[in-house]
Amino acid sequence: MKLTEAKQHFISSWGAFGTHWGINRTMAQIHALLLISPDPLTQDDMMEELNISRGNTNMNIRELINWGLVERVLLSGERKEYFTAEKDIWKVVKQIVKERKKRELEPMLQLLDKLEAVEGDKRDKHVKTFVDTVSSIKKLGKQADKTLDTMIKAEESWFVSSLMKMFK
Amino acid sequence: MKLTEAKQHFISSWGAFGTHWGINRTMAQIHALLLISPDPLTQDDMMEELNISRGNTNMNIRELINWGLVERVLLSGERKEYFTAEKDIWKVVKQIVKERKKRELEPMLQLLDKLEAVEGDKRDKHVKTFVDTVSSIKKLGKQADKTLDTMIKAEESWFVSSLMKMFK
DNA sequence: CCGAATTTTCAATAATTATTGAAAATATAT
DNA sequence: ATATATTTTCAATAATTATTGAAAATTCGG
């Protein structure tokens, strides 16, 4: 397979992959493109490679910057802005985990805390099932939260080798 | 907070949560409803509780059954079908991980294998960056795949206590 | 400060995805 | 077998989400 074709495959399947994870296609594709680009790219480069409009490109680049996955680069002597993505995949994964934890897991745990304190007699099976379900989700969620915190701090080498031994 | 209100909150936020994970709102809400229901429910029960149409209810129940999260229950003397959800959250998580691994991670790893074998001179930085990116994603993906396999087999008690020690 | 280059915004539109509801198919009791 | 209850399908529609493109805002060199 030629590089051009391989790049197309990579970008389009990264985009499709993203849609399964609540990330929009274009955002994932821009990210994919930057991941495989040795040098920083401009908005125009991305528009051309991915055949998307200026507005779409711009909004999704900003979103990737918010996620901490892409950053602006200033190239001296150039008027245009350039962008580059973190290439260390372990760092990328940690960054995504960190953001999703903050945006989704933490608010969910806060809600569960409130819901667990529902009024009512636990001898009523409706109350009991509700409280039991909420409590068990909360328990697992809290554990996941701690685990992810540690993961976020970890080095890849440590992570891989520890897990290899642990889950052999 | 009263039970009725708490249930509403739980169902609607479980639905919103689902949409961040590529699961449609209704499917997540039906699942939530079944999780907190002490007894099996019929399609009509769900239609009424969630204010959704028969067709929508039916399609999403079947989808939940495909995911292995819900099953039919036959109640003797009843003409209607009843449905119930697995209540053990650890089993639920394992089932979801198992399915998503099969549906998303494994096909991605297969693709990466092919893309890694791209033609071209690795002294060309475009080729090099492409191959390096693909390889490192593949490496991490393969590790995740193994780790998840072990997790799928694990008992919750084992999982929680091991991780507690590991990630103290 | 001026003017050109560049970036950003956002209302309009397109594309995608979810939902309805009624008809068809299936199952069951008598 | 027939009538009735129940489930399933799916074309039509609604709702949501993504994308465009042109106008406005900003930046920056001279």
C-alpha cells in the first residue's frame, strides 16, 4: 500500500472510530492528520487535505486545543498560524482520559451521591433496588476514578510493565 | 428527594451519559429504567414510564439484548413478554467492555497491522512519522486488548482489591 | 494608522440519526 | 381454524448535529 492511500485509510477510520466515542468525525480526522504529519500544518493545509470548509476546520482545531491535544506553533517569518499534535500516544491517551474524567465521570459521581440519599423506606423494594443500584454504580465509579488518577500520573513504561505482570 | 424524582434524574442523566459514549439516549434510558426496577417490565411499562413509542421501545430493547445487557423473562400465566437487566454492575461493565472491544478495538488493530506495512523509504520523514505513529498506537492498543481480556475474566472483588493496592 | 492577510463567528443549510405510528407478522387461547 | 393479543418492521417524519460560507473581527507589517 502506498503512503497516500494508507494515510486516507488511517484518517477515515480514525474519524469513524471517533464517532463511536462521542467525538465528531472532523475533529478526529484533523487529529489523525496532525498525528501523522511530521511538520506543523496551517488551517489551509487541513482544509485541502480533508476537503472541509474554513469554518469547520477552525472550530474543530479550537476544540482540539481545548482538549489539550493540539497546540499552536509560531514559525518565525510566517504570518499564518501553524498547528501540531502531541505525538506521544501515551500522553494523548492520558490527556483524553483526564478530560473525560473531568467532564463526565466526576459530575456523574456527584449526582449519584445526591441520588443515594433518596427518601423512603428501604423495606420498599422499589426504594431498595434504586438505592442498591445507585450505590453499586457509585462504588465502582469511585474506584475507576482513583485508578484513572493514578494512570494519568503514570509513565507508559511503568504502566505497560506493571500491567503485563499483573494481567499475565 | 423523593423516589419518583430521583428515578427521573437517574434515567435522564444515564441517557445523557450514554450519548457521550456512542449509545443512543433511549437505549441508555431503557437500560437505566430496568436497572432500578425490582421486577421485570413489559414494553408497555417502559413506553409509559419513558414516554416513547412502541417501535422505539421495541428496537432498543432488542439492541440491549444484542449487547447482552437485557434478557427476556417468561412469567407463567402471562401473555406479554417481560424484560429484566443484569443488576450486577461489574458484570454490566465487563459485558460492555467485551462488546466494544470486539466491535471497535479489534478491527482497529487489524487495520493498523496493514497500515504499518506501508511501502516507502523510512528516511522520508512523511513515511517515518506515519509508520511511527501507527506502530505506537498499535503497541498501546495491543496492550489494552490484553488488559481488557483479563479484566473481562476477573472477579470484581479481585479487581478492586488488586487495583487498590497497586494504585494506592 | 492603513490595508492586506488571516482568523473567528454564526445564521443558514445539509446530513445524519432517532422516533413515530400504523400495517404486517407472529403467537396464543379457545 | 378463528379471533385476539402481542411483537416486529419500516417508510415517513422529526429532531439533532455537523458543515458551509460569507461577513465581521482581529492581527500585523509597513
